[in-house]
Amino acid sequence: MGHDGSVSASIPHDRVRGDLVKLAPVLLAALEQTRSSACITTADLAAPGPTIVYVNPAYCAMTGRAPEEVIGSSPRLMQGPLTDRKVLDRLRRNLTDGEPFSGETVNYRADGTPFLISWSIDPVRTPNGEITHFVATQQDVTTQVRAHNLIQATQVLDQVLTTALDSTSDRRTTRQMFLDAIVDGSARIVPFGRVTAVLIDDDDRTQTVSGPSEADDGVTLRVEFSQPASKSRGWILIHGLTANERDFVDTDGIERYGERVATVCGSLFGYQRQSDAAIKLQRSLLPPSEIVVPGFDIVTAYLPGSAGLEIGGDWYDAALHDDVVTISVGDVSGSGIEAAALMGRLRLLAAHELHRGTPVPEVLAILNGICRHASQMATMLVAQINTSSGAAELWSAGHLPPLFFNANQTALRYFDVAPPLGFLGDKPIHHESLQLDPGHGLFLFTDGLVERRTEVVTEGLERLCTAVDSEQGLHAMVQAALNATGGQVGDDVAIVALRRQLPPT
């Protein structure tokens, strides 16, 4: 042996051959006792060959055939209607070229039962390179492959559930996404025929279909699922099957998949109904989306976040007293019924006081007392505008600045900010004065529009300034701001965009 551990002198060939001869009984015993199926054939590939010359007990157990039934026959006796012709063609090409082969296909036992086989074939050569035989090792992988397919199909369903719970997709979009996932998963379990999935929503009496609406000729397999709690039910149709394909279908797997579909259906649509109810409650606490103020165009928007069923505390409002309009947006910290209830109380009380003409600083002081008593915090931005002159004043209690825009620019209007409601002290609340000439406007929003967990808020503010173009109409401006979030809205968003109208020409 060399200094590097390598063998420096070859072992004589005769000695190796002698050792193998001595080991021949051991090698044969190993073949006979291994749990892996083994089959040795001649190298003649022309029909009717090759011919089986040896099979071990594991082969006989797997195929249900005794040695005397197969020795002298061709391995083709294992093939049947579902054996993949493309795999066999590749096998023949490899063996003709003297190359090893591995693959999977359907084979048949002696009683005609189909099963999925994974096998490898290697050529056996003489010392001069001539191929005299082929040796194949085989394994019945039906159970493993079916289990793997069921796991994959279930993962597709679970991913849809996760995606739907993390998004604000409407019920119609969610239904279609769910059904498409069912079709995908079913095709993984049953790789034959075509799949149609049908979902019936008894709540709104709708039927949604994914896949062919008409069944193909042939055998049809139907698997039903239902979830009474979510008022949803449906079925999976696998149609266009031949009789042989129907016999090989993983019936147990597709039925178990149907049970999983029912579970996901209940979770998904039960959640969505609760979410819809939460959003309706949230919207009921907000004023009408259309706010009419003489001399001004105003567009509002409210977008629920994707944080789940929790009701948020964002709001917007407008109050008109004489020729002064007061626009406000606010956000109660936290979420849930308590936050929503406090939001509704703050909004309604502020609207009442502003309609009476109560000065904004006094209104903020009243709201501050309510938040302090409730041990809660809220931010609020108020813009009070004289509708005749366009003179405006801004107050902020811990809120993000508004966008100010005119024909030439769109920019954040920074000014001194008071502490949030619940933490106001006795110091006077500073206000900012500005002039809204015709064509000028303000864009008020809550922090859900610009906040992301993966970045600082200044990045979101910069993104908003870039997205909002002062030359756009207000509706386009609001939509551009929402589009700039990229769908990553984790918190509720409230927006009020207003522009002073140009005089008629």
C-alpha cells in the first residue's frame, strides 16, 4: 500500500477469480434471501426474447408466479394494458446500446392485479465486454407512490387555505382557487382520465365548476364532500376512465382526499363567512363612502387588512358646519371588537362636536379623555377647510402627515405633531395653516397604506409619493396608492382624497 493509502500492487486476477468461485454459494444464498426482487434474463432482445433464466423468491412473492411458470418465458408476461409504452421504448433503447436502465410503470401479477413497479436493469458482461445476460432488480412501489401523491395533493390544498387566510380575496375568487387546487390534487392521485370539481355554496346558492363541464365517455368515478357548518358541498368527478384504469385507481386515496377537501372546505369558507361578517360590521361603523362638499371633489376608500377576522380601528369622516368642512382620518391601536367599538365612539362623538362648531383642539381634548379612560391609544389627522376661500388648517395627534398636491408637485406636508389621543398633555395643540387654491388638494390616509413589516415607514411614504400623480383624477390617485402596496396590506387602510374644484370656464 502506498503512503497515501492507495493499493500500489494489483491483486492477481486468478486469485480474485478463485475468491469469487469460493463465494459463489454465498452470492447465490444472498440472491435467494434478499427481500429485493431479482430476475436474470438472456441478452437476446429480439422477439420473443429475452428469456428469463433465474428469479429469486422475492420476485415470485411480488408477482405471484412460481419459478417454473416464468423461467424460459419473456419478462413481457408482466406487462398489460396500463404498462407505459414510452417507458418500454426507452428500456429497449438503453439495453440495445448496452446502457443500464431504470424506470417506473404498471406491471401485472399472475392474478391480473396491476401494481406499480420501480426497476433497474444492468448488462452482465464477459471479460472481453460481450453482454451475455441482463440482471434486473425490482420493487413494488405502489403503496409508497400513492402515499407520496396523497401528501402532495393535500399540500396543494393546505397551501390554498394558507394563501386564502393571508389574503383579502373575495369569496368568488377563493372558490375558484379552491376548486382549481382540488383538480390539481385529484390528478396527482388519479393520473388517468380528466377531473372536474364542483362546489355548491348553499348560503348564496351559487355553483362553481373547475374542469370540463361535460363528462367524457367511459367510466366515471364520483367522490362527494360536504361541510354543513360552512354551508358548502360538492363533488369530484374523474371521468373518461377505461375499465382497466378504473381498476387501478387508488380508491382509498381519492376517498381520503375527499375527506381532506371537506375539512379544508369547512375551514376556508367558515372563516370567510366570519371575515365577511367582520368587514360588514367594520363598514357599518364608517360614514357613507360618498361625501358631498360644495366646491370640492372627494373620494374615500376603506380596505380591510389581511390580518384575519380581527376588526380594525381605522376610520374616516367629514363634518360640514356652515361653510367649513372638517375631514378626519384616525386609527385606534390594536384590533378586535374593543378597538372597533372605541373607533365608532370616537368617530361619532367627533362628528357630533364638529357639526356643532366645537373647535378642533377642544374636540381632540374630548377624544383624548375617552382614550385615556379606556386605556387605549389612537392617532388622528384633522383638516378643516373654508369651502369659500380654501383656507385650511391641519391638526395631528400622533398621525402620519398628509400629502399636499397641486399641478406641479405632490409632497408630504410635515408639521409639528401632538402626542396620540390618550397621551395629550395640557400644552396647546399646534396647527398648520395652508391655502388650497383651485386644483390643489390633500390626501389623508392611515398607516396601513405605507407600513410593511420588512421596512421602515419612510420607505412606504416615499413609495406613496412616487405612486400618486397630481395630474391624475382622484379615483385614479387612490387606486395608484393602493396598487403601490403590492397587495401587502397587513393592516386596515382608510383614505380621503380631496381637491378644490376649478372655477367653471
